[in-house]
Amino acid sequence: MTEKAAFAERLKDAMTQAGYPLRPVVLEREFNTRYWGRSVTLQAVRRWLRGEAIPSQEKLQVLADWLGIEPEVLRFGVAVRRSVQERRQRWEEGVGYLERETFEAFLALPAPQRKLVRELIQGFALANGQASSGAAVAGVARARGDAR
């Protein structure tokens, strides 16, 4: 299923859950009464419902507010939201005071020094089998002075 088709399914589900009929005229009317920008056409909302187009972020926000759904869930689905939440939770649980202090010091460095530190960390990760970035290999080579 394409990204546009998946969005169309989420939009249809959200309309149904909110108690609205799946009719383009309903979507057009309800959207345009809430949107302060240039009105959308019936053709545009048909394209949303058919999976031929995805509205801009600004319009997506209006749709989400109207249908009572989070904008990121409407746009990307629940799985992406769950993935982001799990990653954030792993980050929060895995980072202690010393790591946070180190990150703050890293962020305070000038850009060239941050780049060098980043490449060094990627090199260590690669050496430990945790990364496969060609940029990391190049960075380690430059740091050692044997860049090709």
C-alpha cells in the first residue's frame, strides 16, 4: 500500500470514528468551515479520500483537530507513533546524569569539534560491530591521519 493510500484509509477511519459519512462533500464542507486559508475544492478532498494526494501539514492539522486525532497518527499511523515513543523511552531509561552532562558539553562544542567527536564515536561503534556507516570508517581514517 502506498503512503497516499494508507493516509486515505486513516482519513476514512477517522471520519467514520468521528461519526461523519464518507462523502467528499461532507469533508469539503467541514474542512472549509474550520480552515482559515484558501478553501479546498471538492476535487482536492476527493483526491485525499482516493489516496491520490496528501494535504499539506497545515491542512493536516486542521483535519486532525476536527476529527479528534493526533496529526502524526493521521499522517503516519499508529505504528510510527509507537516506534517514536519506544525510542524515546529507551533514550530516557538508558541515559544517566553523566551521559546527559557529556551531551551538554558536546552540544557546546564548535561544529568542527562536534564532527570530530561524532566520527570518533562512530569509529568505536564500528569497531565493536554496532555501526556500518562508511562515514564512520572515513572519519576514523581521517582521525588516524591515513585518509585515502
